[in-house]
Amino acid sequence: MIAGITVCFGLDINTSILTGFVSATLGAGGATILGKTVVSNILKLISGVGTVVGGAISGATAGLITTALGEAYISLMTQIFKGEMSASDIGTEKGKEAMAKLFKEQLKRKKK
């Protein structure tokens, strides 16, 4: 998804840089993700209803994370496209911090 968005904006960025970039971003929102994962896995221990509810929470969490990550990255690419940030900043701390901030903002919006 991230590589596809990058191509849509006409940028050529190394895949290994993007991998590290996404890993750092997901780590920034890790507490939210970890909490939902733990709850869903505990619920799965309850046979029957717990499995269904736990699976629903896991699916919802995955959807939330994917959507928030994609929208945050599109926002970052828009900043680069407008010249507010340089494409070379993506692999740096500046780029990672900007992406982490956008990701956290998107997670907050999606929770509501």
C-alpha cells in the first residue's frame, strides 16, 4: 500500500527505507495496538462467543491501523508534493516524527 501511494505521488523511494519508516510509525502507535490485541486474544480464550468477539476486535483493529497508516502517509506525501517537506526527509528522524504524529492523529480520528 505504502509503495503504491509513493508511486502515485511520482516519488522513487527505496523499499528498505519505507520498511523502516513504517515500522517506526507503527511503533509510535504501539500502545493502542497492543492493548486491543491483548484484549482480543484474551476474549478468544472463551469458547464460542469469545472467539467471535475476539476475531471481530482483531479485524476491526487491523482495519483501523491500515486505514490510519494509509491516510497518514497520504498526508505526508501531500506535504512533500506541496514542498512543505523534502522527499529525502522520509528516512530521517524528521520524516519519522512527522509520520508518527500524522499516524497518531489519524488513529484518534478513526476511534471516534
